[in-house]
Amino acid sequence: MVKEIDPKETKRAAAFDLWMKAPMPMVTLFKTIDVTNLIKISRKNGYKFNMLMCYSVLKAASKTKDFYLLPLGEKMMLYDNLAISVVVKTKNDISTCDIPFYNDIKRFNEEYLSLTDKVKSTGQMYDLGEEYMVIGSSSLAQYDIDGAVNIYAGFYNNPFIIWGRYRKKLFKTILPLSFQFHHTQMDGLEAAGFLEDLQREINTLKI
């Protein structure tokens, strides 16, 4: 469920006044995280690394109230549900696939595999519609990148997270990533806290 709310009745009231009219209201943070635990889980249980990353992102985001708010146009919307959008390589091009968040990782994995396979085979994007606050994501797993600043077009205000190829060190595996968000939705403090929560979720994930 999604509904319009009065931003003055939220803790983002001042940010709404400050940043909704700003020409460039997006902020990007860069962080290198330790994904050693995800690599172990992937190899032991046969789960795709990208699925594990998406689950961890949603798990951490679900604990941050600001993710359930999103500025759209000149409105502030409140959501009950979260999802993540992934880029899927199709036969002739690429497309996107929205995957709803389930706390049960086994169910999330089933949805991830089913929906991405559907997009891959049909070449058609899968959009959950307006009932979900969708976190955009892009995995450039073939390349060593430190992060990216996504385009700000003025109509897509959703948070966006991008990562490339993980890097093996002596005793751990690391992954640089970038996290972009609309300043009306959250401040740097909440965004940095989310990235810390993401690291904790990755470290403590068990199957």
C-alpha cells in the first residue's frame, strides 16, 4: 500500500522544503564492504552472489524508516513495501526486473530466480507498479569499478546502489559500491547508517 502524506508531519519536513526544488538533490556515498560471508554462502549453498547482495540490501533498508518515504513530483509518499530492481541481460539487450522483499531468504531467492528468468526469456521488463518503494541496483560484475554516480533526470528519485566485481584480498573479499539517494528522502547520516547496517547484515547472514 502507498499513500500521500503531508511532509510537514514527518521528520523530513525541513528537507522537503530545502531539496524538492533543488536542481541536483541527489547525494552519492561510496563505501567498500567486506563480502567474505556472502562468498562462503554462495559456494556452500549454490545461491547467486547478486541475489545475496540484493537480499542484504533490502534487509538493511527494511530497518531504516526513511526508505519507506519517497518524494514524487511535489508529493511525499509513504510505502508499506520495499523491492529492488535488478538489471537483466536478455537475448538482444538488457531490461529491468523488480523483486519484492521477503524476510525469508529462501522465498526471496525463489522470486529472484523466477522473475529474472521470466525477464531474460521474454525480454520484457517486470514492474511491480506503484505499491512498492523500489531501490534501483546495477551489478557490473565483469569490471573493477569503485562506484558510479547515476544520472539524475528529475523524475526518478528512488535510491540507487551500484557495484562492480568483488576483489579478493589475502583473508577476505571486498566490494566497492556507491549508494545514491534523494536528499529529501534521507540525510547523509541515515544513508551512512544504512551502509553500516548493510555490512552487519552481510556479516551475520546465515542459511
